[in-house]
Amino acid sequence: MVMMYWMSAAPRACEGFEPVGRVFDSGRGILLPGIARLTERVNKVAAHAEISRTRYVKPGMTIQVKGLSGSEEPQVGDYSCGPIVTALTPEKGHSYLVDFDYQGTRSCSQRITDVTDPGDPIRVGQAVTCKRPLRIADLRRGDENFLKSFHEQVLDDSRKKEEATQSDSEKAFAMQHEASALDSLGRSDEALTKIDQALKLIEPSKSKDLIATKAGILFSLNRPEAALMLLTPELEKTRTFADSKAPAERASALATYTEGFMTATFAHMQLQQWQDAIGTLADAESPLEGPSFYAYRGLVYRYIMSRAHDPSLANPRLEHDATYYAEHDRTHYGALLRMWQGTETATQASTEMDAVIGGLSGTDRQDARAEELFYTAAYAKFVDGHPDVARSGLKDLDHLAPYGSVEWIYGRRVLD
């Protein structure tokens, strides 16, 4: 379960939180090493999550740490716990470990331990009770851009890691994260220069993930043909690798290149190569993300089929998933799927999504809002025939400024 941390040095309780980043436990020491390495690779690429995050704090100044997995409202989603806020006044020269523990899928706890002496850890900190978060209407009016802050933090961390490491390989991967953050912040020309520098440092046999990052940057620069030219050999290698596995292991094998398959899908979509878009989307797998990824994939499929106007392109598995998650998904994807299949009006779906997205926090809420705005606007333009509504949705997207969102990048090209 990927979860999110925030930290605040504000003097008042429950205020001033800034994102630290996503964290997850890859299962090292419990799962087989190969499986643990796979979870680390997939989560780093797909969710920008790390197995740990480090922050330096000022001694003597009380800080608050907030941890959350999933939604802030317990009824939304099966894997949701928190937010939990813990306060600590750090001492000079001391080290502290923050743990977020799960007891099932609806019960969790957070603890802070002084680990200055690893042989004698001491439990510290105290719980802070906070009110429920503001709902989605307040996000629309707010000035704080959580995604921008998050990518700026990733950029800062990556640059520090690049300076600190000695190995060419480790330096290349730090530069990859730096390039990805620059691209997410709209600085794609700088990102392209950085990823090319990284590719020169790494052995070609280890460049697969960096190539996916470069393809994403090329797509941001409105060069979908170049992105596909770069990705195609790696996509075919991944498919060949997956075909060599047993049927039960095929999805996990394809999931080693989720970023590449999704970038290629959007590149084909921009070029209106609908059959290729569906074929590539069908090979985009992410078992570790679970139902939310497959509900999202079903939504992208509904969009492609609507644009293609060709029932013969239907993919049985994607069709099944889109129908299934329209009925069973309890996130904003379920509401959007029901709108796209015509079982709910846009107004009904919007009311549902306000309730669901209002229970999310920070970057998750901003990401979900961006997806809502794009797919609602696209439905208005390509299904209902209201381009004026789509242009209004694009203005809302620009106002939200969801840095790093592929829907924002793509939306600027098809909604106007």
C-alpha cells in the first residue's frame, strides 16, 4: 500500500503541511528478493514512491508529521487509512523514524521512534487531533498547488542524490528522477537535456526505464512520433519477455514497463491511431496498483472507443473491465465510467465525484480533479457535441494546473 507523508513546522496544530512524498514497503526480508525488487521498480516509476524518505529538521522546533494511505474518508475505497498526525520536538544530534503500520485495510497507526541508538529505540511524539479536511470546492478556490510542491521536492531530492553518489549508474538514475521532475514542472527542454546526459552514463542494458522517461518528455514537447519511435523496441522486448512467461505471470512481466505502455497509448491517441492505442493500452498492466489502475485503464479505453467510432476495434478484456468497474469502482473512476457508458448524466457523475474527491488530500485530490475535468470535458466535446463546454473545462484545468498530469498535457491538444 503506497501512502503519503506531509510535514509542518507551523506553530498551530494541523496547519501548514507540505508534501514529503509517497512511501511504500517493498517487502524486502519477507518476499522473494526478485519480487521485492519488482515492487520497488514499479512503485518508483508509476507512483513516484520510495521505500523511505529523509528530512532534516531544526532542533527544538516542534514539527507535525501527517501520514495517509488512500482516501481521508473511510467509506471511499477499500484501501484507506488515516490521516494520522503526530507531533515531535526533535533534539540536536538525534535521528527519528516514522512508521505507518497497517492492521488489515481499515485500521492503522503511526509511530515516531528515536533511533539514535539502534539497539535502544525509544517511542516519542504525541498524537494530534485534526478536523476533517476541506472538500473539493475549497480546492477549486485554493492557492496552494500540491503537485507543483511535490515535484519541486522530488527535483531537490534528486539533485542532492546526484551530487552525493559516486557510481555512474546511481547518478544516472538520480538524473532520471531529476528529468522526470523537471518535465512534470513544465521545464521539458531542460528535462530532455538531463535525461540525455543520464543515458550516456548507463549501460544500454539498464536504460529501459530511462528510455520510458525520455519518451514521456518527448510527448510533453508535443513530439508523439519521436516518443513512439523511441519506445517501440522496448515495448516489443517487454511483450516478448511476457510471452515467455506462464499466463499467470504475464501481467507482472508487462508491469515492468507500465510507464512505457501508458506513454505510448497517449502518443497513439494524439495521432488518432486508435487500433494501436487500444493494443498498447491492453498491454499496460499494474497489478500492484490494483483495482484503481484497471478502473483508470477502462476509462481511457472508453475514451478511445468513443473517438474511434469503430466497434470492430473493441477489446474483450478492456470491455469487460470497463463494464465491471463502472458497476463496482467506488472512486471517481466509477462515476466517470458510468457517465461514459450512459448510465449516469454528467450532473449525476459530478455530484458523486465531488463527494469522493473531497475525501482525498493534497496531490491525490489534485490528480483526481484533473482526471475529472479532462474526461468530463472530453465527454462534452466528443459525445455530447458541446465544444464550448470542453473549452470551459480546459480553462478549469489550466486554473487547477495539475503539474505532471498527462490529462493536462493531452487536454491542451484536444479540448480547445
